[in-house]
Amino acid sequence: MKPSRNGARELAGWLEANFPDCSFTEVNRDRKAQPPQNGGRYQGRIDGPAGWADAVRTGDRLTVLDAARRLLAR
């Protein structure tokens, strides 16, 4: 399911307000991005800071994942 433009904008705004060190990038496979990215036709990626994968940031990652699911599924 392709997220709506409004949902993507809301997620980007939510990230800026709550996790300013993260960003949301949309990837549209139909445009044949170079180099190829992700496996699906349309996907989004949330990029975080260097320490984002640390165990102490697990709660933050889950919060962002929940917000992405909620805002992009509209």
C-alpha cells in the first residue's frame, strides 16, 4: 500500500518535532533510482544518527516505528 503524501509529510514533521536527528526519505522504485535502493516499488526509509542502533535507543526506535505505522497507514 502506497502511503499518502499527507501521511509522509506528517511523519516528516513528527520526526522533526520529536527526533530532529532523524530524517524520512521516500524511495520510488518506478523511477529507477541509481544505485538501486530497497526491494519494493515504493518504500520509505528513516535515517538516524550514528548511535541509533545501540540498545539504549530501542525505545526510541519502537516509538518511531509506531508513529510511522500510524501516520503512513492512513
